[in-house]
Amino acid sequence: QVQLVESGGGLVQAGGSLRLSCAASGRTFSSYAMGWFRQAPGKEREAVAAISRSGASVDYADSVKGRFTISRDNAKNTGYLQMNSLKPEDTAVYYCAAKYSYTYYYTSTEGGEYDYWGQGTQVTVSS
């Protein structure tokens, strides 16, 4: 079992920045690929970014490319999502997720492939 706890959400004005954290416990975090997803009211969950267990491979949704950066610190068992140039349409509950990975470079933006999920953190961007 892996337990994931997100933090860092909040209210920010458009154009501002936030950094989300995902603290993992229970198993060796470095064995798990990680992803960030979000769900806005009335909308389906969507992938935001993904990172391999080694951190060597990353992937982003087109809507956040150039504005968001995913990273991880395996020594601290923590993943991050740096969000810059935030827009009102980025308003959502953000979730981190983890999946055991046999390879160092595996990433996935498919939510159904992830085994463990955090409870989410609210991000609200005002215009």
C-alpha cells in the first residue's frame, strides 16, 4: 500500500503560481511512477502531468505545457507540481496518483492505470 497526501492548494489570482506537493508513505516511493490529475466541477477527471519513477521521463497535457512542471524528490518521498501563469480554467481539485513501475522511464496519463490516489487539494484561480 502507498498512502498519498497532497498539499499546497489554495486561492490565487490569475497569473499567479502555486506548488503542489504529494507526500508518499508506506512503500518505496522511488519504485512508483506518479501522475497529477485534476477534476473541475461538472467535468471529467483529466490528466495534468506524469513522471517516471526515476524522474527521467515526463509528460504533460497540452493545456499546461510551458506553464506547469512536474518533479519528484525520491529521497524525500515527495512529488511536486509547480504551476505558473495560472488561469481561471485551472480551477479544480488536484490529485496525485502512483503506480508501481518495473522500468525507470514509464509514464502514463491514463488515470485507470494508477493504483493509489490521494484525497486531493483544491486549487482556485480567480480572474
